[in-house]
Amino acid sequence: MNSSLPSSDFIPPGCEVYAVVGGRLHQPSILTQAFLIIIIIVNTLTFPLTAASNALVMIAVKKKPRLREHKSKIALALLASTDFVVGVIVQPVNVAMMITVLTDDISGETCALQVFTRALSRVVVSASFFHMVLISVERYLAMKHSFAHFTLVTETRLLVASVLAWLLSIILHINFAANESVFMPINNTFYCLCLAFIIFCHVTVYREIRRHEKQIAAQQVTVEAREQFQKDKKAFKVTFIIIIVLILCYLPIPILSAVLDRFRSKISLEVLYICFFLTTLMAFLNSFFNPIIYSFRLREFRVAFIELICKTANTAEAEQREMKIFGTPNAVVRIEAGQENEGQVRQNVEQ
């Protein structure tokens, strides 16, 4: 009778986490349990904040026409939609899946949960990358082809592009997820193309910014053009920070995949599980960090958040509260302006 029971190393079909890591986690050490419980706690604490903060970003852009005047902020709100899904669905489901792995539950429902969690995570990750491409294109057109940006980039077209990004991500995973050997090369190719296009857009925009700075230093632009340039430059810096944070949060995943391919047999199973769920947590935290970046770098979002949360009578009252909380109206902008003025003075002295 005992021979008919599954062995401790048995991995049921469909239990993808066990298959990826290379075995089941039965009777882990106290230290491993502590690490995994901490990861579960961090996920549990952050996913309500992730959902609430990204919902606040979307509501602010929806209700405040002054935010919708800037297409870059609409693009950020669309990116917030992917981060909102992470906080509302992906992280809670991942917590439930982690608990079943920690308890070594190998029931059919557990395996189905692992399949669902991994598929959903892949869809959201792809959608996030496609939205970063959308943001990069918007910034590229704003800086490189400003007249085309004014006519081509509209709120409706940005919304349509966001829907297409979600549909493309879903279609890719539905068509190829059944065959992992076909799916992974195609998926990785799309990621590489997206990353290459994002880098191309930002390098081009950076060079354009340098050209505009030289024109401003030579007093060859109007005051209105200078103000518009400062707004575009600030939006570029925000998107650049978002991309850097995204890369840092997602970079551990391909690194872990490469390690699993080469050194799986040399690393203990418990260490692999800790690394696997830690890299997953880092990817989820990217959705938590993005609204913080918006709030820190963009005063318009801070004021809008105060208006929505405190239900202030008008924008002026919200701005006063923002000044009391964060100090100067916009210390970051003043520092940047001071640095630019200093650079202009140095150039004039050199001349």
C-alpha cells in the first residue's frame, strides 16, 4: 500500500514553482521558514498600499483637468493601471501561493493556483514593459518632434494604445504559454526589443535636451519655449528614474534564471526558494515604488493627492498644505534651476 503513495520528491503535473526551482520544499529549516514568512509579510503589508496609491494616481489624473493637459501624466496614469493590478490581484494571489508552498501542499487546487499566479504575473510584467515603451515614445515625440507630438498624441490615442498593450500581452501568453519552449524565446525577444527601443528613445531625448540647453545658454529661445523645455526636461527625468527603478527591480529575475540553468545542482533547494520568492518580491515592489516617485518628483501630483485625500476647498488651499508638509513649493525644481543658472554663468565666464 505504501508504494502507491507519492514520494516526498514527487512533483505533480502543473505545479510550476516546484518544477522551476527543482523540487518541493518539505521540512525547511527554521531560518528558511523565517525568510519566507518575512517575504509573505512584506507582500501582505505592501499590496494594499500599492493598490491604494496607484488608484490615487489614476483618480487624480481622471478628476484633475490640469493633470490631463500634460500627456506625460496621462501616460503615467496608464502605467499605474498595471501597478494597480499588481496590488489588487497579483500580490494577494502570490501570497496565497507562497503559503501553500511553505506548507508543502501538492493538491490539484494548489497546482492550479501556481499556474494562474505565474501566468498572471507574466501578463502584467509584459503589460508594464509595453506601457514603458508607450511612455518612452510619448517623451521622444515631445522632445524630438514637438509639433507632431501636439497633433498625434491625444488622450484618446493614449488610452487606445494602453488597451492594445494589454491585449498584446494577453494574446502572447494565451497563444504560446502552452508550449514553454516556444513561449520563452518569443517572450524574451519581445522584452529585448522593448528594452532596446526604450534605451534608443531616452538616448535620443537626452541628446535633444543637451542641444536645447546649449540654445538656452546662448539666449536663442523665447521665454515660453524655455518654460516648456523645463517641463519636458522634468518629465523626462521622471520617466528615466522610473525606468532605472524598473530595471533594478526586474534584473534579479533573469540573473536567477541564468543561475538556475548553470548551478542548480550546486545550490541548496532552500536557498533557491528564498532567491526565487525574493526576486518575485522585488518585481512586485516596483509597482509600490512608482507612485512614490511621482509624489517625490512632481508637485502637481502631491497637490492633487492632498485635494483628493483632504477634500480641500480649492487648489490654493491644497498647495498651502503641500508647502507646510514638504517645505518650499518645489525644492527640487529650485535646485535644478540653480544648477542650470550656475552652468550658464560658468559658460559666460569662459566665453
